[in-house]
Amino acid sequence: MTDEHDARTVDFLFEMGLLKRYKRTGWVIAGVATPESIADHSHRTAITAAVIASMEGADPQRSAFLSLFHDTQESRVSDIPHIGKRYLKAAPNEEVTADQTSGMPAELAEMIGAAVGEYEAKESAEAVCAKDADKLECLIQAVEYQEQGTDTRAWIETSMASLKTAAAKRLAEAALEASSLRWMHQARESKPEL
């Protein structure tokens, strides 16, 4: 027979699987035919957070960890578009997380809750880097969608304006000057002889 704590933990993991299916609604509004999922966004956000934190002298592992949990509440409240937030009052992310982790082993629920709380407080260097990673990832995704013909200027401008760290601002400027496939062309040109 399954332990109740293990059952609740597995329920949480199944719930997190919804993030792979839920699309980012801002991109749906923009007219992107096949928009990224919330999980897609969270994955690159975590990598971006590690990069920014490393450049800023913060703990890259902690920043990436915070980013992994930054949108987990959207399995319950969905990805409310920016315009929708003007009209809706969503529960605080910490409250949603507490409900999601209810019945799990206390130390596990506390670990997840602490990560969400730290991210939402935006007081630690790692949380600031994680928040910037969320915005920078959005900007990078907007550049990619813009290259595919979708007008994403508003997302680029909003994301750029909300960046706090010097590293994120530099990376955003570089992203705006680059092609999303420049890395591939450079890799092709620098192919070692076999």
C-alpha cells in the first residue's frame, strides 16, 4: 500500500506535467501558431538564470533552482496574460504552492515553498537573477517568434524595461542584435577536420 506522503508527492509530479501541455497565453494572443509551453519557458529560464547568476557573482545553482519553481502555480491558475492581470485577482503564488504541496512530507513542502517565497520576494541576488532570467527568456523567445513573422515588439520592450541586472541587460542587447541561428552558422564554420 502506498504511503499517503508518497501519493501526494506523485500527485504533485503528475500536476507539474500539465505545464508541458499548457501553452503560454501571451504567444497565443500574439498569433503564434504553435506557442511554447510553460515547461518550455521554465526550462530555458532555469538555464538563463544560471548564466545570469554566474555573470553577476551569485549562486547559479540556486538561481536556476528558483526558476524551476517560478511558474509551477500555473498548473492551477493557468498562464494569465499580462492584459488579463489588470482584471483578475489571482491568489498569491505562495498560497497556490502551499495548496499544491499540502499533504506532502513537510520537509519537501517547505523546500518548494521556500523556493517560491524567495523568488517572489526578489530580495536575494539569486532571486533577482531568476526574475531577470524570466524576462530575458521572454525577450529571447520574442526575438525567435519575430524572426518567424509575428509582431512581438511589445513583449521585447516590456521585457527589456523590466531587467534589473547588468548581465541581463547586456545579454538582452546582444540578443536583439543577433539572429537566433547565428550559433549554428558559427558552429558549421568552425567544424574541426576529422
